[in-house]
Amino acid sequence: MASFRKHANGSWEYRIRYKDRKSNKYKEKSKRGFKTKKEAQLAAAQVEMGIDYYGFVEDGDEKTDTYFENWLEIYKKPNVKPITYSLQERNVRLNILPRWGGYKLKEINRNEYQKWINELRDHYSEGTVRRIHSIMNTALNDAVYEFRILRENPIIRINIPKDKKTNKTIKFFNIEELDKFLNKVKDPQKKRSINIQYSIMRFFLSWHEPDSALAKPWH
């Protein structure tokens, strides 16, 4: 239940006492600086609705570097193969923490994260960026559903820029190159069936040049 107090400077504060479902202990949540009592009441009502629904007040004040240290140790290391853990730990250390380590979890916002993903694509392949995002996304999902320190994951359904399509030229032997190739691989000691396979390949590749010397009966 919320209580309200007016401070000497004229601002209002709300204070909520509730039983936290995670710890089964009573806790308090307060915030001050509201211009009117009505503003404080509206803010408190929103917090109380969240407590009724989730059973806790998310704080998200834990630093991202501290959170990832615990997440890797508690949730990943015992449950994945050593090589998988090594790759995840490396991506966290080299890519995620240099950008987000100084943030509190609640400070990670969708727009800033999407901008970071776009920047990563300038340096890494689509597949690599997807792996980095997968680690971050899984960690924040666990912050919501396992550690219960966030109410929602702000980076779900983030867009990963795809690789740009390029026109690829199909390379193949011309008749002269094919002759050189077949001469190199031809071995009189090989069984005749293998030589026949080469001849069949040579015959069909010659179909696009009907006047070629290769387009003639073979045996």
C-alpha cells in the first residue's frame, strides 16, 4: 500500500511497502520529486500494478559487467560444452562488455542497441553479429525469467542487417582448358571405366559448341 509525503521544497514522494515473491521478505519502494500529489499517486499506482502482476519491483540497477560475470558462471558454464562456453565468454569479453559493461541493465535501450548492431555489421559478417546478439538476447531473457531483475527484454526482435547480395559469376572451363585438364588427369594405368567417365563429361561439355572438334563420336 502506498503512502505519500510532501517535502519542504514542495515536492511529493511516494513510498510503497510490499512482499517480494523472490525473497519472501517485505521491501519498500520509494520515489520523490513529483510536483503534485496527483503525479505521485499516478506513479505509485503504476508501480503497484506491476507488483501485483509480477510479484516484485524490477530495479535493473545491477551493472551489466557484473550481471554477465554471474550469468556466465551460473547459467552457462555448467550447462554448455567447454568450447561453446569459451566462444560465448570471448564474445562477451571482446564485444558486449566494451560497449555495455558500464551500463546498468535498465539503461540498455532498444534504439541505442539497434544502432550498435548496425555498427557491428560494418565490421563482422551477418552470422557473427547474429551470434553476438543471440548471447546478449539470451542473457537479458534470463534477467527477466530467471534472475527476475527486469520485467521485459528491451532487445527482442532486433533487426540484423543482412548481407548484401552480389552478382557472382559462374566460372567454368572452356574447351581448351578442359583439354588441358583431361590431359593432366589421364592415366593409361587407370581402369577404362574412369577414362570413359572423363570422355562422357568431355562430350556433354562440348554440346554448346556443335562445330567443335570435340563434338564427334567417342569410344
